[in-house]
Amino acid sequence: MKATGIIIGAGIIGSAIAYELSRKGLTDLHVVDPDLEGTLSSTERNAGGVRHLWEQPINRELARHSIALFEKIKTEIGFHQTGYLWLFGKGEEKSGEDMLARTQSHQLNYEQLSISEIKSKYPFIDKTDDLAFAIFGARDGLINSNSLKQYFRNEAKKRGVIFHDRHVVHGMKETPHGAEISLSTVTSDIAAEDHLKNPFPLLKKEGDLNWQADFVILAAGAWSRELLLPHIKHPLISPIRRQIVLFKAENFDMNSYGMVVDTSRVYFHPEGGNILAGLVLKNEAQGYRFDVDKDFFESHLWPALYERSSSLEKLKPITGWGGLYSYTPDTSGILGKIPKTKSLYECHSFTGRGVMQSYGAAIAITELIINGRFETLQASCLSRKRFLAGNESELLPEGLHI
Ligand SMILES: Cc1cc2nc3c(=O)[nH]c(=O)nc-3n(C[C@H](O)[C@H](O)[C@H](O)COP(=O)(O)OP(=O)(O)OC[C@H]3O[C@@H](n4cnc5c(N)ncnc54)[C@H](O)[C@@H]3O)c2cc1C
């Protein structure tokens, strides 16, 4: 096969790129994934939070452009601007005030809430002795990331993009005529899952198919690391599990509220009549893990929730899961051309914000491919060149990360 472009990975990032490239008129585009359902993908396993508030200007811009689209199609993609409440503890005042100042120029309607304003807007937040204030973003909220992914895919398919299920890419390389991927088919859902839980064996051997294209974009989320290894000695990406639990709270209905992020970095929001909550555990080992630790709810999540709210005392866990954050050393994403190549691109590792940054990232990589430069967003700072020795001042640390 000889195509115009091939995208490796059909999560939210690969699907958004397919949408944007086809919207800009490119034809003969193919997206390849061992599991189009995305059972283990981060797009399937995330918390659905959407906000404009980030420390790095490029992260704010990626979110701003994405949210501008989400607002236009909000009913189709289940985007509810129910607000985002970020609680700041005593001693964290400076970081909260700095954060608020950064957003003022964008007219994002963020407001600072005093303790009494927090209590009146969120009466269930009743344990506030350690709090200084909160920042509330009315235009932020929650999204159905699956609906968003389907929106991108459906629009791309209408313009002729082909999504190939049960195809796993073993490697990519440049040829004198462009780019080439080596791939094979997987025969069942179980085989696809096996590969995603342990990607190393398949990637160590050549696939039985070779497809050529003018360009290839690597958008395989946390799995991008293995596909980069032949090209880059240290891909600088770590797949790290994050855990989430869905539970019912006795005598407490959270449905009319949005996302709450606590000082402990536990976050929680309403989810179809229940509550969904996650908490970042420090020292989580790298690896492709999708389970939930037996003691996660009782020993970590529940104590953090109850410490903030008496309404969160009697909780009944319903289900839980793990999903992957793809981490870079500064926790900002990687977007650009793979160094020393002409036709291989990468767009991945947006840690805990890939959904809310998906469309901004797609705009940027599309412009780079079609026009050879970034126009709408100044995204050259997302190149992996920032990690080279001597470029430390170009790093994009994102402390506002959960
Ligand atoms: C617990 C949790 C909570 C989160 N909360 C939020 C949130 O509130 N808001 C937010 O914006 N983001 C959140 N995120 C982050 C967000 O989910 C991710 O950044 C985003 O989904 C990444 O999308 P992706 O397309 O890069 O990767 P993925 O969705 O993981 O997609 C990668 C795709 O690549 C495919 N693939 C893998 N290997 C190969 C191969 N060899 N060949 C071909 N295809 C391959 C996989 O099957 C998969 O479909 C959260 C993530 C987690 C885990």
C-alpha cells in the first residue's frame, strides 16, 4: 500500500489528527490500531475533565483551541460546562494567585472564591480549616471522551479516512521515497489485549506487511515509547498507571456540580448518578498495568475524600480501573518531527490532559505537515529537542498536574 499519510494509534490524539488532516483537504489517510474499541487506551480510561487552567502558555493554548471546538459541538460530544473548582491550601496562596493572574488576559472568567463563598457554592465541602481559597472556572467542565473520539472519527470517515482495526505496527522507518511501517494483523480481541499489556515481543520482530506513505505520525499514547526505540536511544516517555474508582455516596447527590480538585490532589466529579474519583499515588512504577490495587479505595481514596467532606463518609465502591499516563520528564507533551527524519512525526504523551488538548495538538501537527511550520499555535517548543543537554531553559514543567 502507498498512502499519503498513516497515523499509528486511534485514540483521541490519532483520531483528532485524522479529523484535522482530512478537514484541511488531505486524502488517502489511514489510521492503524490493534483495538479500535480502545479497551486499554487512555482515551477510554480517563476522568473526562476539561479546563483552561495550566501553567505553561503552550498548554493553555492547546486547551483553549480544543475547548473552542468542544463548545461548538457540545451536545454531540457530551461537553458540560459545569465548572472546575480547584482548592488551595494554606501555604499555597502564591501558586493560586499566580495561576489566576496567568488566566486574566484570556477572559476565561476564572474567579477566586473565599472560604465562605466555597461553602455557599459547594455546601458539601464542610472541612475547610486547612484551606486558603479556591479558583473556580465556569467555562471548564466534563466531557465524554468517547463521544469526542467518535465525533473525530465519524467526520474523518466522511472525508474518506480509513481506520484499520486489529492491525499492530511493529516499527516505522524512512525510505528513499518517504516513510514505511511494518505491521501485522491480530486475530482476536484477546490477542490485541495481550499485545497492549506486553508490547515488547511483537515489536521485536518484523511484521508481515509493509505499508508506505508520504508521512507517518506516531500517536500511540503510552505505547509510543517502544516504537521510538529504534530511532531514539532514550525516548524519554514513561507509561505510568493512574487509578480511578466509581462509587455511590449514601444520601449525597453530586449531580449539579462539576469537577473538584482537592489540595491532596484527589479529584472527584459526578458520573451518571454516581461519583468518580482518582488520586495520584507517588512512586507508582512504570509499566503497562490496568488494574486497581486492592487497598486503593480504602487506604488512599476514601480517607482523602472524607477529610474534605462529611458527605463522603459512607461510600460504596462500584468499580474501578487503571489507565496509563504517558509521562515526559517535564510532563508536557511531545509534538513535532522525529529528529533526523523528513517524514516521521510524533504527537503523544500529554499525561493527564490529552483529551482536553487533543484538538489543539491536531491543529498544530496538521499545520506542520501541510505548511512546514506552526501557525495557529506556537508549538515548536513541544519538540523533543528541549530535552537535549544544554536546553534546560526550554523545558516546560507543568506543576499544575494531577
Ligand atoms: C486515569 C486517567 C485520568 C485521566 N484524566 C484526564 C482528564 O480528566 N482530562 C484529560 O484531558 N485527560 C485525562 N487523561 C489523559 C488522557 O486520557 C490521555 O492523555 C489521552 O487519552 C491520550 O490519548 P492518546 O490518543 O495519545 O493515547 P491512547 O488513548 O492511549 O491511544 C493510543 C492508541 O494507540 C494504540 N496502539 C498501541 N500500540 C500500537 C501499535 N503498536 N500499533 C498501532 N496502534 C497502537 C492503542 O491501542 C490505543 O488505541 C487521563 C488519563 C488517565 C489514565
